[in-house]
Amino acid sequence: MQKLTIIIIATLFVLSTEKLYSTDTTSHRVIDSVVVTTNRHLLKRTLVPNSINIINASKLEPSVNSALLPSLGKEVPGLFVTQKGVTGFGVSEGSAGVVNIRGIGQGNKVLLMMDGQPQFAGIFGHSLPDIYVASDAERVEVVRGPGSLVYGSNAAAGVINVITHKQLEDGFRLKGRFMYGSYNTQKYLLSSGFAKGKFSGFVSVNHDKTDGHRENSGFRITNGYIKSSYKLSQNFKISGDFSIAKTVSQNPGESFKPIFENTMDILRGNGSISLENNTGKFSGALKGFYGFGDHYINDGYFEGGTPREMMFKSYDHNSGIMLYQSYIGNNGTTITVGADFKNWGGNASNVPVKNSSAVEVELVDKNVSEIAGYVIAQQEFFKVLNINAGLRYENNSIFGGEWVPQAGATLNLIKGNTIKYVFSKGFRSPNIREMFMFPPQNPDLLPERFFNNEVSILQTLWDGRLSAEVAFFLVTGENLIQIAFIDGKPRNVNTGIVNNRGFEVELSGEIAKNLYFSSNYSYLKMKNPVLAAPENMFNANIEYTPGKFRFNAGVQSISDLYIALGNSPVKESYAVVNASASYTGKINILRYTIFAKGDNLTGAKYSINFGFPMPGRVFSAGISIDI
């Protein structure tokens, strides 16, 4: 590792002193993109001390994936997403979709958002990854490292902010897609955008279904999303959105211990309304949001057992109000002040199935509130140095207050070169399940806390056609919630610690005309191993776009991935190769694309969730139209 680290530093030093810049332009140029996730207002990526990845729709579309998270796992170093089948993550036992960033994430420590709106189940605290659809995303901003300064709990390890499509130009746009593949997998998409004068809107419907690559592993989901905005004046805009997702799935159980009738019927919805202002110097918003979920889960039975007479039923909510305002001064000063109120919770019971004589048993009926205020200040010096600092105070109705500091700096001495440092704290409030449900419950739990120190170097060359980045990090944590046996009984207690360190490297650019590559590598050393956090992860992708054709090929290599812990830990290492090809044509105003793709072309045999072997070669093809 030491030799590799020296090589990386030396390479970036050479790049930082390079003086050759080309004036050639290309669609794959690396631009100093602006981000909104870290400071609540538009700010250049090179002026933000945090490590941030921006994944545009142009990178998501070639994968033709409906689910968003698997694509992010290939684009963002240090981010790993668990999977268990052809499509669909599921919930409850045997589910996938856990997102880890730098070895931290299990137990809802990575916050998933849509347009800045936090989304998670009110009782269990985690997000439901199946509801995030790639076709709805204009771009995705991923913060690698704590985001609790702005977003509070659940952003302990990082933030994934899905920024949805919006129609910018007057007119009407219609897009449709159909895809069919292995295991009777079908995916349908229909979306439309409209804008006229001060009004704009976007609506989409997705439907996925598959028989699954194992018996009793069927999955289907229907997602709907609508968004609209109206410009009240030159400085004010009102907007609203609503999304809903219905999933029905079955868990086949571990391959060596199959389970029957383990079915899940889930309905989730999220809505928000916001009033935004932007006068140039001042910008901000007042936003209210509400999310809800209905869960019906039959835990099933093992071979030799009998069908259950009870099933799990819950209703949860996650609501809140966010108010924030930013000021941008002429002397390089930016200040953001914000306040949040959140309320989350719900009720859960075991209810009898049809024709059962069993009696309903209430498990929990609880609400938790949090109120917070924060301030972030940034100052530019001599157009090369930016100092950033912020502080948040959050008060929880159960355990009290929590202070969250952050400080960092960016240095831009040489054209195309940026050096960053950030110290940030993240925390996660214990969820209702941990505090009030099932035998390990403990209402006296305190929040989990994480402390991140990080140095990163960014370099672009040849007018942005080549980009390199390396980040070194040390993450420590305390108060992790774990199960201990006290007087012979299991109980959730704050006892765990974290000590994760490593580095991440990214390199991308245009090799030749119409030939583009991207790659990333992450190394993670954990003092205390956790599930779904590979020690080594490498992704590489190459794209060739000659005229109307597009060819794409990629590889992902994973090694030293823990898929089981305990007395007999199990590690997994594997490499998968994927490829796709498409042809785009036009008939009058109709633009069409015919595509085909293959995943795991080498037929690698591996598991990410213990006992759930991933499918072998998977093929699919389809057509999309755009009017």
C-alpha cells in the first residue's frame, strides 16, 4: 500500500505542474461543475472542501438501468451497494440495497434525498432503494463523508442527492422505453416534460417485473413521479412534487435454507412543496415535505414448517419543514443560515392473516421530533484560498442535543489544480426499532458519532479533457449501536467503535475523438470489519461513440468483501464484465434508440449477500423513443 500511495502522489504532482492545455472541446470535458448539496446554494466543486461526485444523466442513460443505486456504485469510489438478484432490492430479512461509503452505511448512515428532501422510513430509519429511479435523475450529487452539518442525522457517512429532471425550454417532450431480458425481466418507462412561459412540469411512470433467477424470487414495482413549478416573479418560484412506489416481492431465503411465502407488499410515497427565492446576492427556500409508507410482510416458513397465522403490518411517516437562506458577497464571502424541524415515527403490529383466529399484537406506536439550526460561512482570500466552517445544533425529543462542527479549506494555486482539506462530524440518531421495538430495544440509546479527516487533490488538463483526483481519509467513530447480552438478555447498547482509513483515486478523460474512459479505485482498511465494505474496489469503463452508434464496456473488480461475520467470517472476491451497444436514428421528429446489453459476461459466480448467489450471464435488449 505504501508504494502505491507514493506512486499516486508522485503522479498527481507531475500532473499539477503540467502546462499543456488544449482548446479542443468535447462533450466529455471535465467542467468545474457547481453543486448545491454541501452549502444549500450553487458553489463550484473546487471551492467546496468535501469530496463530491457529480453523475450526470449522460452517464446514467447508457446503463439503461431503472434502479439508480447500482450505477452509482460503479461511478463513485468508496461507494458500495449490496445486490441479490436480477433487479429489485426488497425489504426485511434477505433484502439488499445497503449503501456503504468508506465502510460506513449499514443502519441508515448514508442519507438519500430527492431535490434536497430527506427520505427514510419513519420506524426503521433507512431509505428504500427501490424507489430511486435513474430515468428521473438529471444529475446525482454524492458527498463522500459526513453531511450532518446541513442535514443532521442519517448523513453520518455521506449524502446521495438525486436532482430530478426539469423542463428548461418551452415545448413538449415525450420519452418511452421498453426492455426485455433474461428471467422474463421486463422494464417499461414513459416520461414527459412540458414548459410554457412561467410554468414547467415533468411526469414519469416506470414499471419493472422479473421472475428472478431463483425459485420464489419474483419482483415487481411501479413508480410514479410528478413535478411542477411556477415562476411567481423574477426572484420567486413555487414548486411541488409527489412520488409513489408500489412493490411486491418475494424472498427465496438462503440457497441452503430456502424459505416459502416470505412476501412483501410495500407502498411508499413522498411529497413536498417549496417557495424559492433568488435575487443574486440572496437565495434560499422554505420547504415542507411529507413521506409515508404502508408495509405488509409475511415472514414465511422453512421447509417442514407451516404457513404463518400472523404478518407484520406498519404505517410510518417522515415529515418536516426546512428554511434556509444564503448570502453571496462581493468580497468572496458566502454565508448560509438554516433551520429544520423533522418528525418521524409510526405504528407497527403483528396482525392475523385471513381466516386466522389469532389476535393483533401492537409492537410500537411512537413519534420522534428533531429541531435544528446551523450556519455555514466561507471566505475567499486572494482568489486562491477558501476557508469554510460551519456549526449545527440539533435537539432530539428523546436524547437531547448534539453539536455538529465542520471546517475545511481549498487551495487553487495552479491552473486546473485544487488541494482540499476537511474535518467533519457526522451522527445518526437511533431509530424507533432500536429504541422501542423487539427484545434488544433500549430507549436510553445515544446517537452514533463519526469524525472524518480528509485531504484530496484534484487536477484537470487539456481544457478539462483529462481529470484526476485522489483523496486520503481517516474516519473514526464511537457509540455504535450493537447488541450485547446483559443479565442473559439481548439489549442494544452504545459500545462499538470505528477506525477506517484509506484512499480513493479517480482518472477519466478522452483518449481520442469519440473515445472516452473513466476509472476509479478505492482502498479501505478497517480496524473492525463490517459487512458490504470491500477492502479493494476497482471500476473501469470505456465508451466509443462513432456517429449513430454507441459501444460501452466496463469491469468491476471487488476483493476482500465481508459477506458474513461472527465466529466464521466469510470473504468474497470477484470481477464482473458488462457491455452494451446501441444505435440511434431519427424519423421526422421521432428519435429512436435500439440497444442491447449483457451483464456478468464471464459468468462469474459470487455472492454479495451471504446465501444469495448472484445470477450468471444476464442479457437484455430494447428500444427507446424520444419526441
